[in-house]
Amino acid sequence: MQSNRSLEFFDRQFRRQVEARDFELNPFEQLVLPHLSGTMLDFGCGLGNLAIAAARSGCTVSALDASPTAIGHLRDAARREALPVSAQLADLSTYRIAARFDSAASIGLLMFFDCSTARRQLDEIKGCVRPGGVAAVNVLIEGTDYMDMFDPAGYCLFSPAEILASFEGWQLLADARHVFPAPGDTTKSFMTIVARKPAT
Ligand SMILES: C[S@@+](CC[C@H](N)C(=O)[O-])C[C@H]1O[C@@H](n2cnc3c(N)ncnc32)[C@H](O)[C@@H]1O
């Protein structure tokens, strides 16, 4: 897998979190968790805190990420509790989702791709959800000016209108915006959408 600044940034962060045993759900994962059920895809799972929490609440989870530290940690954590979690290393910028899921979550991933890749992979995520199932997507949006974690070769700050339009026809279950201060007097602006695919 090709290395880039975002992947290195997160692998370093995950090593620090494993060392500190810092496995709290972030606010986006807390928002999304109650909507997940059945077979669940975690597309860009990071350390797998959401994957573990979803499996504890009854989901059968397939989790994907490019960070060896994160995937190694998640496999160990799932094995310790005998939870139904499969965790695989994958480059999600080119990944094609072959299976269908009752729920699919992608928290904090798509902004690390150039916009045409991000749009294509958003369609992959929506496409893998069964009729009547749920997709949960969290991205950084326009207004974000903290850039340290982006690879200069490509990133995408969606507009909220584009995200909402892409879920047209789905039942909106949650639409949340969060703005956090970041180093150097900058900010990170997030949007989290949870939506149910039409049943037919
Ligand atoms: C902001 S973290 C989010 C992790 C997790 N979903 C969470 O909420 O804690 C971004 C994740 O995207 C992953 N990532 C970035 N680019 C990737 C790529 N090309 N393929 C797979 N994973 C990638 C990173 O390894 C990292 O785990």
C-alpha cells in the first residue's frame, strides 16, 4: 500500500492511543452507534472502537482500514472478547465493496481522498447497504482550515448541501454538525449523516 501523510499521521496517533489505552468512542461514533444493527461494515475503522461497541451490541462486523497498528489492535481486542469482528488491511481509496450489509458506517475517512475518489467511495458505501438498511457517514466539511493531517496530493472538503443531496430519497435519521478548535487557531468542521435506504 502506498504511504502518504494522512496514513502516517493516523498510524502515529494510533500507536500513542494504544500505549495510553485510550479507546473512548468519539462523539460521531456515539451518535451513530444506536442506529447500527445486523451485519455492519466499518469503512475506515481506525482502532475499531465503533466496531467493538457495535459487536458488543449484537452486530456482526467487517472492519477495514489501512493502518497496521489499528487493524492489529482491533483483531486482538475482538479476539479477547470472542466478538464477531473481521478486521482487514485495505486501501479504501480503490476498494470495491462486494458484500451487502444491514448497516455501513464510515467515520472520518472520505476527506482524505481527492474529491472524485471521495464521491466514488461515498457511492460505494451507499451502494453496499441493503434496502431498508442504514448508512452513517462523517466527513470534514467546508470551513475546515486545519490542514496538517491532509496529504497535499489530495483531500476533499464536502459541502453540506452535496452530502445531503447524495442521500436524496433516503430517510434522514440524523444530521449533526460539530466544530472543534484545532492547533494554530484553526478549526475542524464536521458533518455526520445517518440515513435509511428506501426499502424497495
Ligand atoms: C480520522 S481517522 C477515523 C478512524 C475511525 N473511524 C474513528 O472514528 O476513530 C481516519 C482513518 O482513515 C484511515 N485511512 C486514511 N486513508 C486511508 C486509505 N487510503 N485506506 C484505508 N484507510 C485509510 C486512517 O488509517 C484512519 O484510521
